[in-house]
Amino acid sequence: EAYSWIEKETAEASLILGAPETGLRIPAYTGRRVFYGHPFETVDATENKRMVENIYLQLLEDEMNGIPREADYLFMGPREVELMGRSAQPDLPIAFSNSLVTIYQLHTIEADNE
């Protein structure tokens, strides 16, 4: 359901931040970009994976700590909660929510009108 929402409701150029395992799925199911996905298809994969893991590990301490400015959405699902070792509810606008996943809107980008 969350992947379907991403595909239908976000701009094609959207950049989504999710746990490494989520980053493998988002491009496959939605065509959207992620900071870390497949290790052989992600530029600077090792560094990006470490960055993503650190962001989620520190998310409750400082909600925007380390989140790159270019990120449009923050994905919070079971894999992210597992990575963090606890649940988090950042004080950010909610773009999508169901019983398993909340997607927070960091900022939006306009869809190409050409």
C-alpha cells in the first residue's frame, strides 16, 4: 500500500530515505530514487548505507540530524523500526500512513509539466 502511494502520489524525481532493505524495494516497486538501494547500483554504496543507518539510529535524538537536504520523504516502516531498535514518531508532516508504515514529508518537488 505504501509503495503504491509513493508511485501514484510522488513526483518521479522524488528522493526517499529508507532503511537499506527498504531502499532495495522502493525503486523496484515505485521507480523512485533512494539514497541507498542495491549495493552495485548505488554510487558510493558503502558510505551511503552507513549514512542511512546512522540517520535512523540517531533519529529520536535530533529529528533532522544528518538527513540530507535533497531528501523529499522519510520512510518509517518495520525495517526502519528494527534498525532503530525502537519506534519513532518524528514531528514532521505526515504524507501517508497506514498500520505498518508512515511516510513523512520533508519537502515536495514539483512534477515536470513539460
